[in-house]
Amino acid sequence: MLTGILPNIFRRATRSMATAATATPKPYPFSKTAIVHAEPRRPSPEPLLKGKGLMPYLSKSLPTPEKQTLLNELFSRHSPNALRPGSVVTVNMEYAPFQFTGVILAIRRRGPATSFVLRNVIQRTGVEMQIFVNSPLVKSIKLLQKPPKGRMRRAKLFYLRDSPEKMSELASGRKA
């Protein structure tokens, strides 16, 4: 069964090589055995030529000047006002009079996609929110308290999920 298939494969391969040799395309400059066929360029779609699709995407994804200053001030590693894990922060959101205060557990620095995780205990239930800095829903981010001794020993404070007493000490500003 396999022997009947192999000759067909070899026939196809030799047939395509034969047509490639007769077409006289331009040879690849770095190898005499490789032959490069010029592919015809397809025209760009009409909506893309008019800027539809690309510009709305860029206007949604690129940070506004206010968000850019927020990213540079609070989330740059070299900024003196940079937020650190363990800081207590208040975030005002656009929709409704929504304000969330909590301890920063982790910061994910990815340029315009920078985000951080806030945790708070509300009515004896742990609540976490991941907030994207470039989101149009974020109005402002306000630092209430820096972590004790300037910084924590770890970059991600996920161990605070299991020990609410440590988190409440951190949020109240007391040192353990």
C-alpha cells in the first residue's frame, strides 16, 4: 500500500521541479539552487485604505496624555513616586460613584497594558480587583500610604490572601 503512494509523491516532486526550471524566475542571490518566485501583490482592502478599522483601534488602545503621565509617574520603576506592592491605594472609577481602596498585591508593567491587583476585606470577605491603568473607566489613582520600610521583600504579595491579619497590619500602617 505504501509502495503505491511513494512513486506518486516522487512524480509530483519531479513535475514541480521541472516546471520551476522552465519558468526562468530570478534566482535567490545567496544560493544558486533556491529559486524565488515573485508573488503578485494584493491590493489593500478599501476600508483599510480609508483608515477605517486602524484608527479607531489605535485611538482605543493608545494611552491618552493623562494616562501617559499617570503611567510615567506612578508605574515607572525609576520614578520617586512609583507605586510598590504593599502600598495602600484608592482608585476612582468612571461608572457610578465607585471608589475602591486596597493594598497592592502585584504590579504587572507592560507599557500601555500595565495593570495591578488590589485587595481589600469587605464585610469579612476578601475582594480583589485587577485594574488596568489605561482603561477608560479609571479616573484617578491616589496613593494613601507607602509600604513599611519603603518596600516589601517580595514583588508579589499573594501570601496575604491566606493571612488577613498581616494584610490588616499592612493596611493600618502598623509594623509587625
